[in-house]
Amino acid sequence: MLSSLMNIFRVADLRNKVVFTLVVVALYQLGANVPVPGVSLSQIHALETQAKSSGVLSYLDLFSGGALTRFAVFGLGIMPYITSSIIIQLLTTVIPKLEQWRDQGPVGERKITQTTRYLTVGLALMQATGLAFVFHGNGGGLLGTGQSLDLIPKFTIPRVTFIVLTLTAGTAFVMWLAELITQRGVGNGMSILIFANVVAGMPAGGAAIFASAGALMFSVIFALTLVLMVSIVFMELGQRRIQVTFAKRVVGRRMYGGQSTYIPLKVNQAGVVPIIFASSVLYFPVLLSNIIPWTAFRAFVSHYLTQSTSYVYISIYGVLIVMFTYFYVTVQFDPHQQSEIIRKQGGFIPGIRPGPSTERYLSGILNRITLPGSLFLASVALLPSIVMSAANINNYPFLGTTILIAVGVALETMKQVDSQLMQRNYEGFLR
């Protein structure tokens, strides 16, 4: 393994990409630790203490690497960019103009990317405004404790405007950093920044579990983490390959086609997106409980939906993950579009007629492999929560999601590095 790592530094181009990626990540971590001017530092320390165990804020803080509870310049993190990308991807299937851009190739991709950027800035502006009002004494629902903190004691229009613009500018800068990593660094920039955030919180989460549960339970959770990591690697590399054969055709004096390739369908086709969707849906009632004056609704939310280790929360969470996995996979991989692409290129699946038959065949395979993929996602997200619920541990409720993100991004980055090493006749990582 060490010899494989040394291969990276033997290639000047790849070495420069790795160093550039590390520098950008370090710059991001710097911005994630600089508080926004005009907030109370003492209240920030109190917020960090209260937001460790549960509540909406603990989940949002997972993807910002703790920057949100520090009310840092990069406090919104990469989440507005992720949300914007998911929204545009979903709208592509229902808005003809976006679908037309998608089919235009690189030119259309640039238009979609520009639209995603504009939407990201708009979402960041709304989220920053909402957080400014929430952290001015209205954050009980986000914390899950019913208590509120006032991070902006001098709540004036100029000060709030400055804070909102600072957080929005920080999000735009983070978006630019992510695109820089994608263009000039190693791996997908958005995934790399998320990876840096969740990995940065792992030591503190492990220390919190050890302090609250003792060495024995910490050992059990650590062993479970290792098992989950091995399972994630196995499932992430698992795929169903559908063979596609292209008919021979003569163009001028040359003959083209007559070759076979395959369409790789991953078992975990949706990645971590269904978990993000399910968590967002579950936290929506928590936010509504601060607005709706219904005692029974508030009691239900307070007892069952604010604690991530509650068995009611775990059950609803698991069902939502399975549902959103099917939904997102259907949106991400369109059997009709794929069958049309195969037909237009003169290809066919052996034994299957082109057109509607190919579409039905792809839909059937996609449904079959999505079931184990959705159950796997639910298991990874829920098993640590079940174990910690049995041990009455609330300090690190998103362990499964953290492991899934970290291992998934690490595997994808290793594949990219490996492919570049193999192009230069160096032995890669994957064997």
C-alpha cells in the first residue's frame, strides 16, 4: 500500500493535483473556523454545547464540519450547492428546457451549471436570513431542547444584512472552491469538501461516545464501524453489468460497430442522497412545531422526532430511506432515455428487442437491484443508531451516515487516482 501511495508523488502532474486539493481543503477549514463579525462568542460556545446530541442543527452541522454551530464565514458549507444540484437534477425530468439543455452535450451542461450556481446563491441568501432570525432567540426547535440562544444581541437591520451577506458570500466562495478542486484537483470538489467535513468531526464524535458510554460500548461501536466499512466497500463496488452489442455498419469505405460493451448499474445507485432527503423530511415537522400552536403535535414531535435514537424516529427514518432510494434512482437513471440512446447508436441488448422491450428490461433490472441497495442504505444509517439507542447514547447520532459518506468519497477518489496512474504505466491502488 505504501508503494502504491508513493506512485502518486512520482507523477508531477498528479502530485500537483493532490497538493492543490489539500491546500484548498485547508483554506476551507480556515474559513470554517472564523466566526461572522457581529455575533456573541459566548453564545456560540453555548450553542456548540447544546447542539452536540440532537436536533436539526446537529444534522446540518454534520455537513458543515461544525462551522454552522461556530457561525463561521463558511457556516452554510456546501449544503446550498448540494440542494441546488439535487433540485436542478429533479427538475430536469419535468421542465422541457432543462431536458433540452441536458441533451445538448457540453454546451447544455454549462447552462445547467450556471443555473445551479444562481440557485445556490438564492438558497444561501434565504438560509442565511432564516438562520439570522432563528439564532436571535428562536432556535429551540433546531436544538431539540426547547431552549433558545441569542447569538445576535444587537439585532439591527445593518448588522443582520451584513451577517446575511457574509454567509452568502462564504457559500459562493465555497462553491468556487469545490469547482476548482473538480477542475484542477483530484476527485469531485463537492464530495471532497463533504468528506473533509464529516471526517473532521469523527474524532470528537468518538471521544464523546467513549466519555458517555465507557470503553466496552466504545469497543462494540468501533467493531460495528469496521464491519460497516467493509460492507460499504463491498456494496459500493457491486454492480450489474448489462451487455450492449452494436451492429456493424459501413460508412464510406470503413466498417464501424460489431463491438460489445456494457452498462454498469451500481447496487447503491443513489449514494447518500436518500439519507439526506429522509432526514430533511423528518426535520420539517420539527420546524413546524415552532409555528403551529397544537399541543398534541408539539408533544409528538418533542418525544419522538427530536431524538435521533428514538425507535419511532428510527422506524420512520428507515421507511423514508427506502422510498427515496427508489424515487431518486428512477430520476437519476431513466430507462426510456437509455433505451433511446442505445437504439440511436445502433445497439441492442442480446435477446431483447430495441425500443419498449429494452425499456421494460432495464426497468425490471433497476427495480431488482434497487431493493437490496435501499435496504443496505437503511441498515447503514440505522444500525449505529439502534445500538446507541440501546446503550442510551445521544452524542453522535449520525455515525452511519458519516461512515457511508467517508468511505464512498474515498473509493471514488481512489478510482480517479488509480485511472491516472494506470494511464502513466504505474501500478495503481485497485487490484
